[in-house]
Amino acid sequence: MTYVDAVRAPVLVIAGEADPRCPIEGVMPWVDALRARNHPVELVVYPEGHHTNSMDAQVANMRRVLAFFDQYR
């Protein structure tokens, strides 16, 4: 939260609802702070933990990342 005002690039946040390493409760205040500044931020939340394990989810995730980069290049 200390540096949220210094963010300049669009942000894609990919989080897991059951992530023990970076709980969603720690992600949402940062996303909310960016949104409050009308900063471009996209949030994707998977029901899994730290990683998306199925091949379908990994492919969908990579497509989303590529689309995000294509949108902001």
C-alpha cells in the first residue's frame, strides 16, 4: 500500500481464493486502492490456491495474460 500511488503501468492481478502464500484478503486492498485512483487494473480470481493446476486453466490464464499485454502495448 505504501507505493500504490507510484504505480504507472496497467496491472493484471491473478489471484487464488485459497492461496496460502498470498491470501485474497491481502490482494483486495491493493486492487481497491488502484481502482479508487481510476488506474487500469484487471483482477482474475481462481478458486484454486497458488497455482492453476489443470491444463485448461493454464491455457485460459496464458490467453488472458497475452490479451492483457496486447490491450496495453
